[in-house]
Amino acid sequence: MPSLERYQSGEVTLLSDARVAGGVTFAFTERTGGVSEAPYASLNLGDACGDDPGRVAENRRRALGAIGADGLAGRLVTPRQVHGDKVVRVASGDDEAVRAAAREAREGADAVVCTAECVPVLLCFADCVPVVLICPGGFAVVHSGWRGTMARIVAKAARALAEQAGADVGEIRAYVGPHVLARDYEVSEELAARFAAEFGPDVIVGERNLDLSAALAATLAEAGVGEGAVAWCGDSTASTTPRFFSYRAEEGTCGRHGALAVMGAPAPAWERIES
């Protein structure tokens, strides 16, 4: 499985895989190319962190344009993320069905499964793990912090996607975006012990640094998504703040980068850039 690569679309820098088939375009955004000012500079996509709503709207417009979803802001599904395991499903592109899914997502959810065309999905991050799942006929975007990882939300979303798309879980490809890596993620002894008991000792590095990547890899494997079908971002948000937002490194005041996906939109023109 190819790794994620960096691309440029206008002023927006993205991580993605341009070889994805099936009509799905996805991206993990970096923090540059937007209009927000410090401490949210500059492509902040989060609407609940204190930034000016007008700037957030413009940033989202730019991000949607970068994935070929120009003009689809009114059909955007973006949950109020609550660190749970609720999965919202979008099975129809009918306007009322999309509005209903968007309302349900705003009530609280951490994953969206979509098998409808021209319905963009956005989830926002600043250390938690963004995951995009793709199979023939659909995709899912997942927010997996430590609570969601413990609840195995990515496995729940994978099963929901396969069911809704009429596919097998083994057909899913998973893309894991930028998040806090183990070297930057020291947790309490209690939480480290809970994860070790749940996922095995390999998810703890040193005394109590938590490796969310290892826990997610185990969860995906248990769900039936093979190791060769998973692509990873090797950058830790907490040590690459010029590129990504980090709640931990920026002491709780920062913007949010995003994981976006859409199916059936025109393929965007990206320029590959060196990492």
C-alpha cells in the first residue's frame, strides 16, 4: 500500500494518495494556506475553538475546493465531535437526506459513513487520529482519540461502511493521517495500564508513552483490514506544529486541521511536492 504523499492545491497543502480509485477524493490538510490569524493560523477548519466564524467558513471553502468539492459547502457533513463511538450514515444524496444526516452529526458523532455522491465530509483534529476508510462504493471519515481508540470506533466504522456499500471489510483501504505519536504522548500510569490490558504491552513505549498507531493497527487487523491495506503518516503533530495543529504542544489554544473526503466530485489538479 503506498504511503501518503504531499500535494499542493493553490495555497493549500494536503496529504493524500492520488491513486485512489472508485471516484473518492480524500485529503488530510496541513495548517497553511488559510486566512485565520494566530493562534489559529492559518487554515483552521474547526468551528469550536474560538476562531472567527467568517474565517473558518473561508478556510473550509478553500479546503473543499482543494479536493474538487467547489460549490458543495451547503452539503457538507461535519459532526460535533464528542470522543464517542457513534457513526452517522449518509446513504442518499437527496437534499433532505443530506440535511438530516448533517443535523444528526451535529448532535454528536465521531465517524461518518457515506455512500452518496457529492456529499463532502469533514472531521477536525489537533492530535487525535484521523482515519479515512475507502472501499468500492463509499468511504468513511473517523475521529479516533484515546477514548475512540479504546472503543474501537474505526472497526465499527469499517463494518458499517462495508455493510452500507455492499462490500467486504477486506476490500477496505485505510489511510491514517497526522496525529500525536508515541514519542510525544506520555499518559498517566492508569491509562497506560488500561491500554496495555486492552491491546497488549506493545502499545506502551517506555514507561507510559501511548502508541495510538499500534492500537489502531491492532483494531484494523481485528476488523479484517489487512496490514498491507493501511497507509500511515509518520509525522507527529506535537513535534511538527509549523505544519499541523497540536492541542498538546500549543497548550490547548490552537486551530484544527481536517480529514475530508467526497465521492463523485471532479478530480482535482494537484501538484506533488517533496516532504
